[in-house]
Amino acid sequence: MVITNFPGPKGELFEGRKSHVRKFCSTRDLMSWYLQPENKPNSKDVYVHDMSRSDWNSPSDEHMIKAENAWFVAGSEMKGAMGTTLASFAKKEQAEQFVAQHGGQILTFGDITMDILNKGFM
């Protein structure tokens, strides 16, 4: 699957000593993988697109940010590669503007759980 041909924010995760990178076609898939108990301890750096600086239909890898510092919007009307996704932003104000336009709920990296992902975002 070529992940660059799909809309919405994507993510990447480095394992071990940054010797292995996993790329994900959506932030939802990234977080679903990361939150698995066997994967979390091996994950070193997690990155997502800053959608305030990227086009929704063609996000640029020049605008990746650390997921741990990002603000996420769950439950918006905007769809990603696999349907519902987590819109990711560098600043809370940008996430708030996105919510005002597209709906959803703002979450931090630490707020995201498998329960939230499995319920289809509130």
C-alpha cells in the first residue's frame, strides 16, 4: 500500500535505536499499533503531520512533529486513509480552529486510549 496516495495525517514510529521505522497511513492506525502493550516499550520516537501546515489531501513529511507534543482532534467530519482519523496539530489553538470548522473533540497524546479508538471517536 502506498500511503502517500491517501488523505489525512499519517504517522511514523521509530523502534529500537532508530534503526527501524514503521510508517502508518493514518494517525488512528499509528496509535492503535503504538498502544498495544507489546509495542509501546519498543517505540522510541513517534511523529505525526502538523495539519496546520499540510494540505489534508497530500500531507507533507516536511511538517512532522513529535506526537507526544501534538494536539489531536477525534471525531471530526474529515476522513483519512482508513476512514475516521485523528487530526494532529502542533498548537492547541490550531486544533481549536479545526474543531470550530469540522467538529470533534481535542485530545492530548496521553488522552488517546484503545477504548477511544475502538468506539469510533465518541
